[in-house]
Amino acid sequence: MLLRVALTPLLSSAVEASTLLVVPRPSATIFQFRGRRRTLTPSPWLPPVAERSHQDYLDDENRALLHEVVIAEKRSAICLAAASTQGCEATVAEIELPTRRVGKLF
């Protein structure tokens, strides 16, 4: 398919306004544009969401189970923190001289 283009005197002073050019038209036109990157964080003007357990969803059995789980998590966190500080012993291993290590000073 051919496209006829008229040139105006503003584009070229040597060409008259009545001159027509025949230009081949491509079969497909491609436009490249960059969209905004999608972020998964909420908008800063929205208030923070405070998730709470609703009283109407909890019966006595579920409330007792939830209370036991919270107590067990607190106990395990305290035990893990105490074990990590008391039972750690750091030792420095000997490194042979012919080995190449980044950042080693002689």
C-alpha cells in the first residue's frame, strides 16, 4: 500500500506545496512505551491495617486453643534466645599459607 505525502514550503524551500511524494507504508506499526512499574506496597495515604480476631468468630474452644498457642510460641522464643546466647563457641580454624583467600593480610 502506498501513502501520498504533500510537502509544505515550511519543510523545504526548494519544493513547492503542490509536489506529492509516494512513500511505501509499512504493514505493521510498532509503538514502544514503558508502563509504570507495579508495586505491591499499599499507597502511603491509606491507614495501616490492624488485623484483629473478631469475638464473633471465636467460641470458647477456639479461644482456649489460641491462648495455648500464644503461650507455647512465647516459651519457645525465650528458650531459643537463651540457647543461642549460652551454647555458642566460636573457634578460628588454621588456614594454610599456600591457600589464596580474598582479603587475607600477610
